[in-house]
Amino acid sequence: MLSALISFLAGCAAKPAPEKPAPEKPGTTFPLSFPVLLVDDRDLKVYDDEAGLTTTRGAAGMGYTEYQVIASDGMTYSILKETQFGRRAWFMDMGTSPYRVFLEMKKRDVITLPKAKALVLRTALAPHGPVDGSAPGAEIATQRIQSCQSVAGLIEVCRKTWEWR
């Protein structure tokens, strides 16, 4: 009787969700409007095309899943997972060889310009961010970010964060 009960309960267990097939080549889950801006707590990165976005080096320590993506059309994405293609062993070249990735992404919402500006400004002025809260740099960054008239324009302003210092 006990074995019948165990068999019954085992048959009622939820079936695991089928796994997604592994990506076959580098790229992204969705086609993106380039250029795109990657934003995290400390960094702003602009990429002009899919190849640039999905190419990295081991020594760069990119950590894609820490970034939010803002496309030039205002659509936002979170990066759920990266799958590597062609990465060499660290000891072969000390992480200097480029390799490509596939970025599994989740589509979010279209971001408004004021929200995009606030997000970029928070990152720009964060400790260890592009400006690091320095007085002259903070004023320059704030002025350039606030003067943007579109999300695409904001991405262009973020292309040269070193000019904010």
C-alpha cells in the first residue's frame, strides 16, 4: 500500500519545464535598435552594432548580466544569461583574445526620456562611476545629460564620458 501511495505521488509531481535549446551562434534574443547603451551601477557603455555588443575579452570581466540595455528607440532589456562562443582557456593568452557571446534578454518597457536621464545621471555621479561625483565633472555631466532631447541623443552623449571630467 505504501509503495502504491509513493508511485501515485511520484506521478503527480510537476514535470520540469523543457530547456531552451542552446544558441547556435553569437547574437541577441531580440533585434536591437543601435546604438545601444549598457547601464549598470558604475558604468555606461555605448555599442554601435551587434558585433561590438557581443564581442568581449576574458580580461575585460564584462559581466553582461549586471547591465540594463537601452536601445536608441527607447526599448529597454535586461540580460538574463550570456553564452560564450570561441573563448580560449585563460592560461593560453591571459584573457586577451576576443570571443563572442549570445545574450539571452528579456524585453522590458519603453523608457521615458526623464527616466533615462535619471538613470544615466545616477550612474554617472555614482562613487567609482564615470565622473565619481567630482565637482567640475558632476556639473559637466549633469549639464550634458539634462540637455538631451531624445533617448538616442542621450546615448550619443554617453559615448564620451571621459569628456565629463
